[in-house]
Amino acid sequence: MTNEPQAASSCCSTGGHASNPAVAAGSRESLLAPSSNETTTCPVMVGSPVVKAVAEAAGLYRDHDGKRYWFCCAGCGPAFDADPAKYAAAMA
């Protein structure tokens, strides 16, 4: 046992980026950085900004009840799929 605190786990720290070539190649900053593109926040990692066009190009989005939701990383899509109504309600 060690006295060092462990980092909190998030969808972004579970290796989801490795399965996404755009993110694995080091472009995560482009998903999160403010730009002239329209931005939103991730419904799973609330408060994480997402550039919609970049997330769409990387396949980091889902449609639910006629509305599109964009994600900050590859790990958020499966989490959203598990309970889309929960995450959609949080964005309302």
C-alpha cells in the first residue's frame, strides 16, 4: 500500500483515446480548444468543451430523440449509450 493519492478515473483516462486515431495522434487539444467552430459541452463529462465539427469528424457523437450530442473522447459514447435519457436530461 502507498500513501500516494490515486488520480480520479474518467472516461478520458480509460484508454478510449487509443481507439480513436484522431485523438491518439495527439489532437485531443483540437477537440477541447476554443476555436471559430461552434462548441458545446460533453453530456457525459459535464463542463468539458467540445468543438462540434472536430468531434463529428472523429465520430464522437450520438443522436437521441432528434437531437445530436457530441463527446470529448471515445469513452463517452458508450457511457451515453448505456443511459441516453439520463445524459440528454442533464443537457436540457
